[in-house]
Amino acid sequence: MGMDSSFSEELCIAHRLENGEGVQPLVEHLQHTAKLAGGFGRYAGIEKLAYQCGLYHDLGKYSGVFQRYIRGDFHGRVDHSTAGAQLFMKIGGLLQAFCIAGHHAGLPNLGNKLDPDSEPTLCGRCRRSVPCCERYHEELPDPEVFDYTSFKDRFGSGIQTMLLIRMLFSCLVDADFLDTEQYMKNGKIRRGGFDSLGALRVLFFKQMKKLGYLSPKNEINRERKKIMDRCIGQAAEDPGLFTLTVPTGGGKTLSSMAFALEHAVRHGQRRIIYVIPYTSIIEQTAENFRRFLGDCNVVEHHMNAVYEDTELHPDPKKLASENWDAPVIVTTNVQFFESLFSNRTSRCRKLHNIADSVIVFDEAQMFPLPYLKPSLQSIQGLLSYYGCTAVFCSATQPHLERFFQGTSIPVREIMEDIPAVYDFFRRVTFYHLGLVEYDEVAERMRAMKQVLCVMLTKHEAQELYERIKGPDCFYLSTNLCPVHRSQVISEVKERLAAGLPCRVVSTTVISVGVDIDFPTVFMEQSGLDSLIQGAGRCNREGKRPVHASHVYVFKTDAVADSRFMRQERQVTDLVRKRHSDMSSPEAIQDYFDSLYLAKDQSLDQKNIISLSEHFAFASVNDQVRLIGDASKAVLIPFDGKAQEIIGQLRMGIRTRALLREAGRYTVNVRFASSPHQKRQAFEQLRDRGQIEMIDTQLAVLTDLSAYDKQRRGLIYEEEEGSGIMI
């Protein structure tokens, strides 16, 4: 592959080893990249286009100035991406031009023909004067012309064509990176080595049998087995769009994985991508899958995923998290949807590996509403053009069929007789108290031995907690670091099991992934899906009669006039008046139909569809931010372990394992992301001298009086907003 450092001056070079002991010929790099990219493009149906991108992406490296640069005879910046883009623009190759222009800096906006050469748009860059690279004719053929209009006719404009370009871009940047890595690391980096989905299907059902899932001993597990059997049976259906509507407690996580495995193997699909909205449950979901599929075959990709490796011996799962080259990927809504709209090489690199996959969206009602329309259009593209199957899983199915009307994609529900299934798993009876004062809720809670109250905001949760606090009362929110929350939850579970008095005031943090069972739950009114999810903390194990398991829904003056989740609360009121049982599948469908109608104008809040019509890749990337509130981590010296971690961080140690451990002791606090924004909680803590910055993103709490280790966690004042729910 490489050549001796005594290379000929006539040889055009792509890469040079840092020690100067070898070079990679440019033509070799281009051919290797083209072959890899073409192979990736095969699964997306764009093999020839991807091959072309790979073959001509570094055309600018044929220039004399770049060759002097790579030999160390010229110092400065050399643009080697624009030349190839200009070549393709001359022959109508818009798709290839975008990819080649952006393969280092990211996909640019198209711009217009009046853009000067100083503009970073594709049109602006095509006006630039670039060094002559005609030497490519000595080693490469002239590119074949592909008529862009044929692709436009097939895919249309906007979202679908931009997705096509991102897919093509993904093939190129992953191939370019892999070939460069192979050469620069002398072939020492080994990727892959995972089991096939066929082997994983066998292992999955073997483990299911071993653990008793296939021979249930009680009525509930027999019903769960029926749900799984139904999923397996429906897996024979053709690829496309499915919904899986299963109530809380029905075992939808394992049933959806059973469907995905069976469906993927039957139809020759390459991988399963499991998308989860909450980082708080993604680790436990991945761990559950590892029980059935083996540790090495399940790759997590999210902000808290940490892999231990060295430069020359990286963890194969870490490598797979970069480009999703693994049989099972467990990731977040943020990673998945922001990648679909990104222009960055690091995020787009994985897209070609989404092609020909089964994508399971857990808790489909949590699709990001400000981006719902463009997100669903992108999913439509994955199903129509890239061989994917999507499964929308939820106990509160959001009824997204209306967004697929007018397409050729049918929406197929996996379950049958859904009302009967919901009747079987019914656990609670809802009651509506109307508008009440904090004191009334507190009085009701004090009269009960074991009770949970879920409030809409941290501020309100604290207000109520102050009215009932005592030795048998507990507070939960994300103001408690994860270790602290786990301790509180463990103590609560012990008290519940022992029949001891236990009163808990919490934000919705307790509604997500916390297996806990109260006889009575109070809930401040929010969206119907949130209410049903919170109600899952009442009679969770089904050991009490439905009529004796009470969920009380109420409103407070503090939230009644608030803009926070106003439409969700209003629609919930309307649905409650129209349905005797607001937890029924019919009520849930009515809720989402009404909510989407009310929010129609804000389901593409950032005008992503319009920006896509103008091929504004960079602008779309800047606009799509699923996590809207900027926050910084504050590390809490909660115990001896936390103090040890802080000591290592102060010494400059930054291993992934250490940062993951540190995450268990952090509280994320909002900060002002611009000088014009109102001071947030982080600025308050900083200005009071209560925190000390370790680096630009991580602070340590130095004033221990600001953290209530017994009850409330980090104490600060927070403004109303989307970031205060949990």
C-alpha cells in the first residue's frame, strides 16, 4: 500500500506518514475510496454515484501547490475540495459536487449564482480560482455524466433530495475516513467482527426459552407471550411502516425486538436500530438487550456511552458507534434525528448504514414536535428509497397515519383487538379534582400512608414538598444527581415493600424508566400521554384491584395561566370531556389528532421543509436542535467517590470511564447561551461563587450548602421552560 520515503517527485501523493517513512499514492487512495463508497452505496441504491464521489473527491490534491504542501515544501492552507466540486458542476453533477465540496468542512448551502467567491456556499466556491489539477487526466478517466434531472424526477426536491445527498455524502466520508485510517494506522485498526442477525435471532430465542419467557406460568406473562407471538407472526409482512400499540406492562420492548429480528432475517436486512427518547433509560434498555444478544453485539451511541480503548487498540463497539457498523445499535432521538438533518461529516458518516435496516422507535409519542413534519418526511424517504422498515412503538400511540396520507406507504398495526389488550392491562381508575390549592393536595397526601404526587415543574414540586416534608417524605427531580436519585428510589422501594409510610413528591423524572408501585398517585395535569405514563407508577404490578388503585388529576393556579405545555393541557381537557375513559385507545387517538391539528403550524417550527427546497444544508444543520435548552454540568461532591473523581479531573485526567463515572454525580443546569439572554441558574451559582469551573463545560460545586444531601439536591431558582420538567 505505502511506498518508501524515497518517492519520485513525479508521484502524486494523498497521505504521508508522520514519521516520513511512507506515502500513499493519490490514485491508490482515490481508487480504494471509490470502491468502498460504491459498496456502501449499493445498499442505498446509489452505487455508481458513490463510486464517482470517491474517485474524484481529492481531485485538488493533483495540484502542484498541494503536492509541495504534502512534501513539506509549502506551509499554509490548501483547498483540495473545491476543484472536484467545480468539475462536477460543469457537467451537471450537482449531487456529487455537494458531497465533494463538503467532505471535510461539511455540506454547504447551495446559495445562488450571484454569490461572490468569498461566500462558503457551493455557488460561491464554484466561482473561486483554484490551483490547476489537470494532472488527474494521467491517472483517472473523465467522469461519466449522470443527469441530475432524473434524480430530481424520482426523489422530488426538498427533504428527499437532501436525504439522497446526505446518503451519498455518508458513503463518501465513511469510505474516505476508513481508507485513510487503514493507511495511516498501517492496517492495525480492526473493525467489525460482530455476529450476524441470523445468529442473533437464534441466540435471542434460546435465551428467551432459558429464562422462561416462552413457557409463562401466570396470566400476565401468558398475555405478554401472546403479544410477542403476534409480533413474530406479523414479521413476515413486507418491509415498510408498522405501529406496535401495547399498554404499559405488556412487554413491548422485548416483543418489538423479536419482531425486528424476525423481520430483518426474513427480508435480508442488515441491522436493527433501536431509538429511545430518554437518556435515563437507554442504558438499562441496552443492558436488557445484551442479556439476550451478547455484550459484544449491542452498541450504544449517546452522550453517556463510554468505551475504554487505546489509540492502536480501540474498542470495536466504540468504532461501530462512529458509523453504526454493528448488528444492533441503541441510540437516542437526538442522535438519530439530528443526524438525518446534519451537514457535518461526523454525524452524517453513519447514514448509509441506516439503509436496509429495521428502525424501532420506542415511545413514538416523543417524536420532537417542532420538527415532526420534516422528521416524518425523512422517515418516509428511508422507507421508500433505502429499504428500511420502521416500527412506531408506544403505549400511547400518536396516530401518525395522517402524515403519510398521499404516499404509497401503508401504516400497519401489528396488534389486533387493541381495546381488549388495554382492558386486560388496565391497572388504575382516574379521577379529576379540577383546580386545587397546594395545601389541599398536601392535606390529601398526609392522610394517605403511601402516595406519589407528580408535578409539572421543579418549582411546583418543591412548593408541595415543603408542605408535607417529614421523615417519611421524599423529593425527586433532576436537581438530585443520579447517584442521589438512585439512593432515594431504593429507600422508597424498601419502604413500599415493607408497608411503611412513604410520601413522594416528584417531577416527571419518576415516570421514565422507574419500576415503582404506589397504591395512589396524584398528577398535575399535563398532556394525556404524560398522564398515562405517570399513572404507570400506580398498581404497576397489578396486585391490587383496579377500583382500589386511584390516580387523581388536578390543576393548580401556578400552572393554569402558564404557557408551559398550554396546548397539551387544553387538548387533554377536551378529550376528557369526550371520553369516559381517557386512557382508552380511542381517547389517546383523539388526543393526538386534536393536538396535531392545534399545533399544525408549529410542527415545522424552524421551516426545515422550506430550507430544504433551497438545499440549505448548513442552515438546516444550525436550526435542528432537539435539545433546546443550553446546560452545563455541575459536579456534586456527594460522597468520597465523587471527591476522588473531582481530584482526578483537577489533575487533567479525562478518560471516558472517568467521565462516565463523573456523570453519575452531575446536575445539568441551564445557562445563558448568548450575552443578551437573561441570567440563568448557572450564572447565578457562578456569580455567587458557589461553583468553580474545571473546564469550559464542567463545573464543581464548592459551596456545599447549596446541595441538600438529605432531600432536595441542588438548590437554585429556575425560570419556567422546557428544561424544568424533570
